[in-house]
Amino acid sequence: MQLFAKKIIRGGFVVADNEELLADIYISGERISHILPADTEIPTDFSDAEVLDATGLVVLPGGVDAHTHFDLDIGIARSSDDFFTGTVAAACGGTTTIIDHMAFGNKGTLPSKQLATYHELAKDKAVIDYSFHGVVQNASAEVLSDLENLKKEGITSIKGYMTYDYRLTEEDLTILLRKTKELGMIFCVHAENHLTLTQLREQFIKEGKTSPIYHPKSRPSTCEADAVKCVCDIAKQVGDAPLYIVHLSSARGTFELKKALAAGQKNLMGETCPQYLFLDDSLYEKEDALKYVMSPPLRTPDDSSFLWEALKKHEIETIGTDHCSFFYSEKQKLSCGDFTKSPNGAPGVESRMMLLFTEAQNGSISLRQAVNWCSTNPAKIFGLYPKKGTIKEGSDADIVLFDPSKHTNLQKEMLHENCDYTPYENIPLKGIPVLTLSRGEIVSKDGTSLAQKGRGKFLKRAEYSASKHV
Ligand code: URP
Ligand code: ZN
């Protein structure tokens, strides 16, 4: 228990979703009580407050990462960050809310059964606030009726996959999008064309082409584009059902989203991830290429440029991480160098905010854009705003302080992720988080976690509202 119920973050450069100012932030308990111009005389009711000197620091809303996979059971392995190590890493990197994508569970597992399992995985472990996206294996009557239970539990988004064992057919997608629209939920989709990628993978296996360089070749960007087009068309037919396309990786895939938006389709949202913005497919030529076996795979530098442009034009609205960590040593052991046998995924929950902060310091984006993509937009889209994702009176005091004078190269040793590598090794950083608050409590300071295990709270989310989002 920390001593001070009242805190003042004094004299920092505050960047919120739609303003930037030198200000003092007054925190009472878990919430922001008010914001005053910097160095205003402290009101008497705050005379006993703890003062956190933010001079020279940049003060941002805590990050909202709407795409993590903690403790993910994929059958051959379990992702290495659970809800304790994953949320500690998130907090140390300046993220104060996560929305986790659940595993499928056994065949036939209903979404609400999976929700109960995930409550058990997260409670007593998470150090920051969290929610889950539901997951569906099919569009049976039982699943559709179960979505109503999910909604009552405050889960207002579900995810379906167009590849993997429990992929959805076009008919399933139509039925599910109709139902989620009716319930005020958002349908999140992993869009990759299963048929093409399966055929390519099987052909490569037959030809003995199983080194990691064949991973991206087996999942070309046309796979993403075909699936994005297909699911956007279905959402359109269902009357612009709310649709959120996760982890867009390619120019081709994003172009399909762009076309649908340009044709006037509403309630259509896209996400990309740092790996598709900061890394590229030349990494598959390296000896440690297995580290980058993730789906979708890394693409070309031209794809990354296209994604940045789409973010700037509001065609893609969020940056989540798809954090799904497996030790490199485990990937090596399980795959023996064969990409088809390697667990897919990579860590990133702790690096996201630092990478985006640095991009802003470099001048190619603004800090406000970074805040919108990493905090405000995901909070709005997924029914958490203005409790989360902003610095406003009445909002939760979820805040991160960055020191722009701390320049260093990103290294695995700095991070708290339970993994033996970071894909972002040696990327130069122009600023790191020095203090993170979650609901008014300091949860990390100078790269050390101070959070009590299990302090994070489950967040019931509001239903999707087009008027509230961006
Ligand atoms: O490779 C990845 N991204 N693994 C996580 C599961 C998924 O496909 O999103
Ligand atoms: Zn994912």
C-alpha cells in the first residue's frame, strides 16, 4: 500500500489525445481530479499530496494494448509470459491496460467457458487493468446464444480466425457479424487466406524447403489481401457490421481496407503492430530467423511505409503488439529449424511505447499521433474511453512519464518480458519510461516493477458505439 492517496505530477509536458500543454496533474485516489497550468500554487486540499517532479519529462496516457496473448496454450507450447510477467513488462514499458486474445480451448469450448478459464489465469496475477476479447470456433446456435452471456460479462468484442484449425467459413462470418452487430459487439478478425497458405506450405514441405526463409513465402501478402477483401465485403453486406482487422502487415492487405473505407463502408477499423512498422523480412535471412516466425510474417520496407501512411490517414487506427512470446531456445528445440513446426509469435508488449515515442522524437510522427494509436483509439474502439486512454479530469490516473533525454539502444537486458530475446535488439531509443502509474499507484519506476501481484482489475467494457470512436 502506497502512503499517499493524493499525488501531483508537477511541471511535465502533458500530451493527451487532443492537447499538449505544460501542466500539473492532480490525482486523488485512483482518478485524475483536475489539471492546472504548470507550477500553479498548490491548493490547500492538496498540501499533503506526494509531489512527483516531472520537469523535463513527457507525460502521456498509459498505453492500451488491445492485442496480447498471455499464457496462450497452442498445444505444442504455451506462450512464456503469463498475466504476471506480461503485465509487469507492459507496465515497465508504459502500458497500463491490456486486452488479451484468448486461446481457442478444446474443441467445442464455448466462449463463456473460455472466459472463466481466463479469469482464473489473470486474477491474482495481473498488475495492471485488463480485459479479454472472446473467441469463437464456429457459428453454432449455442455459440451465438453464448455471446449474449459474454456481453453481460462486459466482453464486447470477439475474435474469429480465417485460418488455423478453427477457421470460420464465409457463412460463419456472415452469421457471426450479424449477431455481433445486433449485440453492439465488435468482431475482430485474423485475416489470412487459409487455402493459399496451406497449399504453399505443403508444397514447400514436399520440396524440403522448411528453413525459416520459407515462412514469409508461405504466407504472401496476397493471402492477407484476399482475406481482408472477403471479410470486409461480408461486413458490408451485413449492414456495415463493426469489424476490426487485427495485425495488418502488408500494403496489399491494407489497400483492401482502404478501398472499403473509400467506398463508404462504416464501422471498419484496422490495427497494425510495431513488428510490421519497425522490422522487415530481411531478418529471415539471418541465422536467428526463427525469432521472427510469427503470423502474419514480416514484410518489405515498402509495406512498412504503406502502413505508416495508412496510420497517418486514419485508415489504420491502432497499434497493438500481438505479444506472443516463446523463448528462442524453445522455438529451436521444437522446430529443429523447420518453420512449420515452430510456435508462431514474438514478444513486444514492453517495447511498443518506447518505439513510438522514439519515432515521435525523430520527427516523423507527432506525440499526439502516437498517443492516439497506442492509447486513445484502442480505448475508444473497445469501450474503455474516457476511463482509459486519455488524461482528463475523472479518468483513471493511468499515466506514463517518459524521459526524452535518456538515449540508449533497446536491449533484452532492459526488459521484463519472460523471453530470451527481443526482436527489437539494438534499435536506438530517444527516451524511455521512467515512471508508470496505474489508477494513481506507481507500478514501475526507472525500469523496476513496484506493483503488487494481482492488483490489476478486470475491466467490464461498454458496447461498441460508432459515435464514440475516433
Ligand atoms: O504469430 C502469432 N501472431 N501468434 C499469435 C496468434 C495469432 O495468430 O495471432
Ligand atoms: Zn494475435
